[in-house]
Amino acid sequence: MEAINYGFKEDIIVLNVKNDLFLNSVGDLISATSVHNDHTILIVDDEINNLQLLKRTFRGKYTVLTASNGLEGLEVLKRNINDISLIVSDHKMPIMEGTKFLEEANHIAPDVIKILLTGFSDIEIITDAVNKCNLFQYILKPFDPQELQEVVKNGLDKFDLVSSKSMILKDLKELFYKTIKSIASALDAKDPYTHGHSMRVTLYSIILARELNVPDDQLELIETAGLLHDIGKIAIPQAILCKPGKLTDSEFVVMKSHPSNSEKLIASIKKLHEVSPGVKHHHERWDGRGYPDGLKGEEIPFSARIIAIADTYDAMTSTRSYRVALTHETAINEIDKCAGSQFDPTLAKKFVEIQDIIRAAKENPEEYYIKYSTLYKEINLAHD
């Protein structure tokens, strides 16, 4: 998935990096952590003399791997994909020309820097290389070793810049995810009867969304909205939130303010702009008799319609201060009965269809959350 902009500028302060440095910019991070002789470069050339000259040019500066043709180069790249930072390839080679090799290499490792050596100044070759190979630079032969060293150094600077920004974005994403989970847990802790409620609502929501083949970018929004759907309850007095009996009319008015409170709390956070509709409107009803805005049918945001079903199911199947939990079967029957009045009928029908998965998730929420979560998968894949 494409990296997400969390609204942070490049002159952010980066914490918890090696040696506990406090670095004020991406450039500082690069200069503090980048040591070019830690890089591995791959040289591909079919002429042994050229290959030896290139090896001597970079010996002692980088780890150098070699290949005598494009096919061999691709195999070396695949075996060392986590180590290679830059490729220098000749163009005119048997078996596979340099432009074709670099095009294939770009599919395998798009972030690796690619430099083409060529004895031809043919504009078509150069254009083809730039367009298809994500070429960093081409150099005409015979080349000046000192010039080539400078080009390689510049290429590795670019590689470090891209890698460092990617690392920072992954760290920010992990921080964002953990913060959202912490907020949800802190909210649930206000009421001992709702422990784990936000996580379970999120789980049931993303299970339903996945079974509906919702795209990944929407899954992430639904998951985040699920975790934060009740954040506005932080502003609800404990006496109302945990009241064992029925709420008075005035108390219920206060309780009904929590979706709007939720929207206000997250309104200033850029990343959460797209999440707020699902958070604000999860108590709307399909028939228009919900709150806070009395939206009806498809006026209700899709994410809110999903969360509404998950929220109601969890509320019914959890013991609360004012009643004991209902059975899974009773809750499913209620959702089926309220399809078309309280709930989107299509979504409610699907929820009933997948009730066995929902029941299993209710019994093993942690296992199923790991299986269905989009955010959890992204964070863990980023660290593989």
C-alpha cells in the first residue's frame, strides 16, 4: 500500500534512534547513520577487463558483487535483495542487454539505484532506459573512474534518503497505530463492564468489511474508526457511563453527545479527517431515527453502517452494569430482525451469513484480530 501522510513535516524530531540521538531533520538522520562503505553494489559486465577495472574502482569503499551477464545479475540480485543498494551495468552484453536487465531488476528491487554504462549515445536507448528502468544516471564509455565514483556516491546518497524516509514513515505508522490502540484501551478502562469493547467492535467491523471485499484503504479507515468510535465517552461523567439502572431523559441526552464529542476530539488530527464520519455517525439508523444528525439510508457513511452493526452485537453479547449478556444466537436474531430499520439491510444480511466467523472471533478475539487487522499486518510486515 502507498505510504500515508500523517501530516508531519520533514523537519520532525526523530526519537529513539541508535545512540539515543535527537535528530532534527531527515538530512541529519542520513548524515548520522549513513556509512557508504556499508553498502553493497552489484556490477554487471560481460568483458572481464571492464569488470576488473570496475572492481578496482570500488574496492575498499563498498562490498562489490559481480555478474558477467544480465541473467546472472538477476540471480545475484534475488539472492542479495536485502543487501544491494546500487547496480552498475554495461549496456551491450550477450544474452540480455543492460537496459533489459535493469528493467527486470527494477521489478525486483525498485528502490535500488541503477546506473547504465554505454558506448552509444543513442537517444532511443537512453530514453528507453530512463523510462523503463527507473535509471539514476547513464555514463558514456570510456568512463572516468573518478567521475563514476562521484556518480555512485550521489546514487547512494539518494538510496539512503529514500530508505531513511521510508523507515521514518514506518516508525510513525507504528507509533500512530499503538497510540490509537492505547486511547481505545484507556477509554474502555473507564467502565469495567466495557473492557475490550473498542477492540471487539473493531474486530467484528473489519471481519464484515473483509467478507464484503472492501479495498485495503477503506479497511484501514474502518479499523481506525472502530478503535476510536467511542472516544467521545471520555467526556461523559462516570456516574452516567457506569449507571447500573436506566438513564433518565437528561442523562440520555448527555450520553447521546458522545459521537459528536468524538468528532470534535479528532477533528484537529489531519490523518483522522477521513475517519471522523464513521466515528460521528455510528449511532445513526437506516430509518433515520438515529443520532446525532438523523441521517437515513445511504446518507449514513458506509463505515458508520458497518460499525453500527458490530457495536450493537458487542453491546448485546457483553455483560453490562444494567443487564447480563445475551447469547450469540439472540444477538444475531435481533440484528436480522432490525435489518432495514436500524441497520443497512445488505450489511445486516451479510453479518448474519458470517455469524460462525463472528462467533469464533468473539471466543478468540486476539487470534482473529491478528488474522483480520490491516494495521497490524502493515506494522509487522514493515519489520520483517
